Amino acid sequence: MSILFPIPDQDILERRDEIVAGLGALLPPECLVTTLDERRAFETDALTAYRHIPLAVALPRSTEEVAAVLRYCHEHNVFVVARGAGTSLSGGAIPQEDAIVLGLSKLNKILDINFPGRTMRVQSGVTNLSITEAVSAEGYFYAPDPSSQLACTIGGNIAMNSGGAHCLKYGVTTNYILGLRLVLMDCTVVELGGEALDSPGLDLLGLMIGSEGQLGIVTEATVRILRAAEAARPVLFGFETSEAAGACVAAIVGAGIIPVAMEFMDKEAIAICEAFAKAGYPLDVGAMLIIEVEGSVAEMDVQLKRIVDIAHQHGVQVVKESRSALETALIWKGRKSAFGATGRIADYICMDGTVPTGQLSYVLKRTAEICAGYGLRVANVFHAGDGNMHPLILYNVNDPAECEKAEQAGMDILRLCVEAGGCLTGEHGVGIEKRDLMHHQFTPDDLNQQMRVRAVFDPQWLLNPAKVFPLEGRVAA
Amino acid sequence: MSATNNLIRFEPATEAEAADTIREARATGRSFSIEGGGTRRGFGRPVTADAVLSTRHLSGITLYEPAELVVSARAGTPLSLIEETLAEKGQMLPFEPADYRALYGSHGEPSIGAVAACNISGPRRIQVGAARDHLIGVRLVNGRGEAVKSGGRVMKNVTGLDLVKLSCGAHGTLGLLTEVTFKLVPMAPAEASLVIEGLDDAGAVEAMSAALSSPFEVSGAAHLPAGLNGATATTLLRLERTPDSLDYRCGRLIELLGPYGTARRIEAQESRVLWRDIAQVAPLAKAQAPAIWRLSLPQRTAAQAMADISSNMGARYFFDWGGGLVWLAVMPADDAGASVVRHAVAQAGGYATLMRAPDDVRTRVDVFAPLGAPLMKITAGIKASFDPDGLLNPGRMYAGV
């Protein structure tokens, strides 16, 4: 595989025993992972082709313990890679041999639920889904819903500014975080924002979200929750071609209708997901949209009628409404397990470029050509309403030549997304995966400005140093 | 307000010209007061600079794709032009940017760049978020004279650090915005407001909470206490929907609000005027009060904070955002009541911004809530990373930054 990690710092490697002992003085044994076998569990994330065993893994139980670990690492020049649940598809949580992993899994408490003000305070290691589960009985939910929501943590969502299927209407993580407790690399603990909608000064909250563990370690967050709609209903629309489905999406938005979700699957993805979830997806169509509407039964009927009319103008072949809560659950299960279901039939890498929705048809066509050119299969499943594409390039991880081809195809597709007016990553983050393509989207002045801001927080570049920015040409504050 | 009238003016017509102007200024240490339409000069600390850098000639919509719900415009483009262009296609900026000309007694045309630079939102912010939540791309020239972009024109983008958010609400202290890109939404075909009279502050916040916690997607929630805009207190809730859905949801909300009083329904045009006035701070704008504050408060402590302030000094105020925003006019002339206001607001877990006061008061009294030492250090570091010589709107947000 072709993505390089920095050459491990020999000095840090030689000090491993000393560093482990230093951390051992700060944390009880059950909060420190040191044996090789146990450290191996942290060697990668969901970008499994890359593996590096860290020096040690610290699992602090409080903000104070996080601060103590960072103080030690700051004073002793040790690299730190933060980790939530390790579900990053871009390699954001992959460690390096000369770094410790700072795992936040023990910070897993919900601290406060404020229904009248519609906010919650949670520790950063709580899972995305458990936030919604804590308030769903009262009819509330936490809106950003990445497919990995069962496992992924709010801390990881903050690091990557995660989206999900419903962000067409509801927005992404950055629209739902009101406050953060943050430990800076020099071990200072700061509070950003709070329960109020605005916070004073520069929007450091906005800067933190999506910063991929490079600016500080989040230990607590205040999130906005919403009252759920009276009801929701997903509908399956089958089309002969991807182009027809894409045109239908544009026409719906153009008609002033913003459904809660508009998810796209091509023939390959439909077959993979249906085999896994048995959700009743139509197998004889070229492309499918899952469009979800919300409201009262009468409101949903009216909105759906308008959508169905537009779909008929685009030659829709199958229209299938969910008739029960069970069917709704199956329809979403199929979509949300797309990556896992794909993993059952092949290894895959998942791209995450976003393109202007007007370019979807073109980019889908070119994606197919690129993958065919490398002799690889591709399945497409993505958020059509906002143009965030997720081509899944299928390959065999045990075949080095095929690995190389898959990576090259992925890079070609991301370059295509940028050239089509889009970006490298919509919701998965840069991590290591797109790091070396950053020059394709940004000029040196753009990147240098970002790096100078980064260096304000961490002048020594100790936090997650292998990620986001190309290894060459890094700048100080 | 600021003494910018006699200063030399630079009015670049392209981003490249703007970059040249700032690069040349670096050589001589010339500092700039940044100006868009000049309608919000009174917002922030007074800037003492050597020259004015205006976006007046950086004007025009550069991209509008209705089917993609996105618009890009050069920073000096009049907001009114953008709103008219979007309205022709039945679309709008989601966050309802407020016009502060009445508040500041200013003239001219508000620019889209200032909406981004000052993170200007309106009543719909409670439902859909602020300008910062819909700004998806910026181009700017930093204090080094470098053209820098962040974000882009697509809805979802996590590529690199979010300098878009950092620029939004930075009041031009990090760079001269040259082009901004916003997400859009379709306009609702119909709107109506429900009015309940006679609630006290605590009761009103409770009623607004109940409405905002309903599944009916309330897009405005404001409370005007007794004596402010008429003899009785009025609590206002807005819905923006298709006509059928509007009728249904108004009916359901009236039922839900039953415990708080009988809600009266106000139709389209009258509703629009009400919310425009709230956005523009009209209930206080004409007050002779020396100082007007904008308080950002947790909803659950808002009524208590206002009781604390009112018990200490003469205060006229109203609530927006379900209690999360309070506009407050106070009488003390010397420090604008800052110590009382800031103490009460801090107790409540919120922040206070001094929105309108004479220049000398805004020089002496912190306009933006003071930051603790660690955040001030970061703020100064970020400023230096964009503008090492302090050329752009020096001191606009914090003295020395």
C-alpha cells in the first residue's frame, strides 16, 4: 500500500519502558494497555489495510486523567493519537509505533438531559446511538446518524464532523454541538460554548469540529436534541438507470421539496444490501432511491404524492412505500449496513467525495469507467440529496497488486470529485487516506494557513501527526 | 460612528487587487478598517486604522444553482440583490439575516460579506441555525496578502480545518472576505403566527419551550414583555409550511398551548411584519437608551437572568429564540451597565455582547464577552496566524487583537 507513515522517532521508541512507567504513575493498571497482544487490538481502525502497533494505550476515566496524560506527553515529547470507537474509514485513529493511543471509551456517561431546552451533556466516549436511545422514549433524537452509529462515539463524530443519511434536512455534527470541554496539548482544560446558542469570540467550537484530533482532546460535549416528527415513512423508488434516479433527485429539490433523506443505491449495492437485510429492495432495477418523508399521516401523503408525481416524470419503474414500522426498520437496516454487507462479499475501500448534485450522473459514469479500467468492481451507495458519494471499490486485500489498483482507483475518483467542483471528503475525514491528495484541492497558501492555525494549538505537532496534512512542508505557527 | 470619513479608501475590484493592496500595506504597516455596506460600523469595538478597505467593488453573484440549493457571491454584493434573486426561484437564505440599519441609524446597503463576517442571523435561527451553520465556503485575503479558500460549494465537506467557521463571526479580523457561499432552502408557501397575551417572562419561556419541543417545527418564538410594545405582554410563535400543513399544525399547536392561554392566529403579511420587526430589534431600536445589549442565554435560565438584571437597573428587553436570545436596552451611561449585565448573564451560563453604545463606551467596556487566559492566548495566536502585523480591523473584537 502506498500511504506512508512518518519514520518512527527512534528516541521515543528507545524510551518506551520509561514512557510506560511514566503513564503507569498516572493511571491504574486497568487503564493502561501495554502488552503486545493487547496493543495489537488498537493497531488499526476501519481502514484495515494499514496497521501500526502503538507504544501503549491509555484509557483515562476523567478529564483530569486525560489532562495528566497529555501533560506527560507534552513534557516528554510523545505523540498522541486519540481514539473513539475506531470506526474511522479514513484511518483517522490508526496509531503509529512512536505514539500512545488515547482511548476515550471509558468516558461513556450521559451527564445531563435538559428536555425543555433540548440539550444534553455527554462524555465524549458515548456512542452516537446511545444519545438518541437515552431520549427516544420521550420522543426526542440526536440528528446526525452516521451508518456506524451503533458503535461510533460522539467524540469521533466531533473529530470528523460526521453526517449521516438524514443530514439533507437536519445537517451534520457541527450544527448540533453547543459546547465542548477540551484538553489542550499543554494540558490546559478549556470550555467552549455551553448551553446557549452562541458563544463569544472566534468560533473555536466550529474550528474544533472536524479537526481530526489535531487541536485537542474533547472529553465532554453539549449537544442539541430535537423532538422527532409525528411519523416518518421511507419509500423505495426503482429506476432503470442511475441517470434517471439522479435527474429525479435534482427535480425534487428543484421543486422546493426537501425530504428528510434521499439515499441512492446502484444495482450492485442493491443486490449486496438485499442479500443481507432482506428489506424488499427491487432487484430488477438499475438504481434505487430511498426517500423518507416526515410529519402527520396526511402531511406525508401530500408530500409523497408530489414526489411520486415527479418520479413518474422520470420513468420510475417501482414505487414501494413502507407499510409498517418493521418494514421501515428493514429498509434502513439495509441502507445502514451497506458497508458491513459489502464486507461479507469482498474487501472494499469506501470513498467519500462530495460533488455538486448536478454532476452526479457524470461522476457516477466516470467512476464506473475508472474502476473498470483497473478491472475492479464498484458498488455505489450514497446520500444523493447532498451529493456525498460513497463508491465502494471491491478488491482482495491479500493480493498486493489488487490493493495497489484499488487505492489508485480511489485516488482517481477523488481527483474526479474535486475536478467536478466538489471535495475529497464529505463526512469521513481526511485521515491518512486522502492526506496526500490535499494539494489537489488546496493551494499551498490554503494549506499553510490551515497548518499555522493547527500549530497555534499544538506547536510541536504531537497530536495525531501522521494525518490530514501532507508529511512534507509542514509549517509552524 | 468610527472616524473613517477622512481616511484614504481602497476599493479593490478583484481578489488579486485586494491581495496586492494588503501586501503593499504590509511593507508600510498600513492598517485597515474593513467596510462592506457600512451599515454595521457600530458593531464591535471602534477600529483605529490608517485606511478603509472596502468591498464595495467586489460585487456580484458568481454562482447560483437553484437545483443544488447553493449561492456564491462576492463579499460586497448587496444582501437585497441576493435575496431578490433567490426569491425569484422561491428560495432564501435559511437563517433570516437581520437588517441592523434601524438599530444603528445607518444608511446604505448591507452586504453579504458582512452577514458572514458578523454571523448575522434572525428569528429562524432557533429552528435552522445561524449564518455560520449555512456558510459552506469562503475566499479571503489574509493579513499576509495571500488569497486563501476554505470549504467550497458542496453541502458536506470536512476536507481540512474549518476556516469557514473561523471566518464567520471574526468581524474581518482574520481576513478580508472576498467571496462567500451559502446553502439555501426553499421558501415556505405560507406562514402564520400564534399570539398568546399576558404571560410573564417565566411563563412565556415555558410556553415557547413547549412549542419548540413539539413535532411541529416552530420557526420563530419570541416574547415581548408588558409595556414594551403595547400594554400587554405578547408571546409569538411562527410556523412556515404549505397551506394544508400550516392549518393542521396551527390547530395542533393551539391545543398544545392551551394551558398557557388562548392563542390567536395571525396571517401572512401581518406575521411577516411582526418577525421583521423582531429581527431588526425594532421594539428597542428607537429607544433613547444609551446602550443595547444582545444576550445569549440558556433557555432554562433566561427568565431568571432578566429578573436579576431588572432588579438592579432600569431595563427594557424582549426575548427571541424561545428565550435563548435577549435584546436589552439599559440606561447607565458610563459603563452601559456592564458589570450588572455580565454578572447576571455569567450566573445564567450565557454571554453578553454590547451591540450599541457610544464609541467611547465601546472602547472602555468589553464589547464581546471577555475570554479566559487560555482562550485569549489561542485567539491571539489565530489572529497572528492570519494577520501577523495586525493590519485588518485591529482591535475590533478584543483590544490588541
